[in-house]
Amino acid sequence: MLPAAKSIPKEMLPVLDRPAIQYVVEEAAAAGIGEALLITSRHKRAIEDHFDRDGELETRLADSGRENLLASIHELTKKIRIHSTRQAEQRGLGDAVNHARGFCGDDPFVCLLGDALFSGEPPCVQLAAAFAELQTPLIGLEEVPLEKVHRYGIVGGTMIRPGLIRIESLVEKPAPTAAPSRLAIAARYVFTPAIFDCIDQTPPGAGGEIQLTDAMKLLLKRTPIHGVVLSAKRHDIGDPADWLIANVQLAAANPALWKRLEPILRGLIR
């Protein structure tokens, strides 16, 4: 997303009227989660600032009768308490998740990557329902075309029922001929605290990064892991085309906005 993300985190890029990261936190709140921890870095202070109060701005909006412009963020912070901590070095997703150890304690937790949005049923809601039933670690999945499996972590296993798989293998970016399925890991997880010990025992890989997929392979040897095929559509806001698609998809769910946008899109198609 350069140069757009040169001086701001890509998670703060706007999708309609709010930054991408707000949608991710809203997804957690929709599942009834009351506490969230943001794993950031010193270059991503804007994310922390977004969820903080801004008295000067709020006063200025109130004086002009426009306080409703901040209604979505105020309502969100009433539902979910936001905490943050910083990853001092970029040592991979596994290391980032490990920063939540003290915050989560002995509780299971959801892990949501901040650069992936979904249109449709919130994945966090779907995963919470599955965890209530299964009480095992979960991985959100999406089916991808065979020619694209080399871009993703792919799972293999036994389908228990439509949309639910008992995972038996995890393969990072396989060749199409070696992929165990077309089910790709889709940026949403439910973990038990056992993941932290697995991260501790995962050696750094390329670039000194600790890969979450490697830690999950170790976890798979210790406990059952299930995969849930998500019903929502994933949007990677780190890709310009997909970021634009996310804007259009979410705009289509807003009748007033879509009324303005649809004629323009139809005109461009013609």
C-alpha cells in the first residue's frame, strides 16, 4: 500500500468512514468480547491514539452540533475496553501473539489480524459459537482457487460436517500439486494458553522471525485443532485492489450510500 502507508499504519487506512482496525475491534465486540489487546509498534502509535479520547476534537464537534461524527467509536469503546502493548522488534506473528501472554493469562482468546476485514457474518461470532461447542483451538478458513494456494498457509484434515474440519496438517505456501486442500488460513484464530509454550519452543525462521504456523504445528501434536470455514468474505487491506473492493462491498450494505454509488459504478461498467 505504499506510498499511502508510508507515514501511517496500513491498519489506519480508511474503509468508508473509519479506519480498517476499527472494523476488526467491532468484530470482536460483536462476539461479546469485552477486553481487547492491540499488539502494535512504535511506528503504529496512530492505532492507539484512535481508540483514545480527544477532548479538544470532541468539544469542537459538540460546539458545532456534529458530535454524531464520533458516535461509532464512542459506542464501540463503551462495549470493549482497549489495551495496547508494543512489539519492540519485528520478530514475526508468533512473537506478536506471545506478547499477549500476560494479558490472556489462563483464558482462551481470539486472535484477529489487523489487516484483514470481512464482509458478511463476523468471523469472530462464528468462531465463538464453534468454540462453545468444541472447546479446542480453532482456525478460521477460506476456500481459495487451486492456483492461489501457494500464497497461503493451507490445512489438511477430515471434514466432520460441512464447514468444520478436524485439522491433521498445516502446510505453508505449498505448490498446487502438494496442497492437502484448498482451505487457506484466514487471519482469524481461537487459541488456548497452550499456544504460548509452543511459541517458546518454536525456533526463529527466515529473517529471525517466529512463525505462528510453526507454533501451531507443534500445538497440533498436543491437542486437537479444528478449522471453521468462514461464511464471510475476506478482504486484505494490504492489497490496493482488495482494499477498494472492501470499500465497495461495505458501501453496498449501506442503502443511502449505495444509492449514490451504484449509478456511478454502473456507468463505469457501461
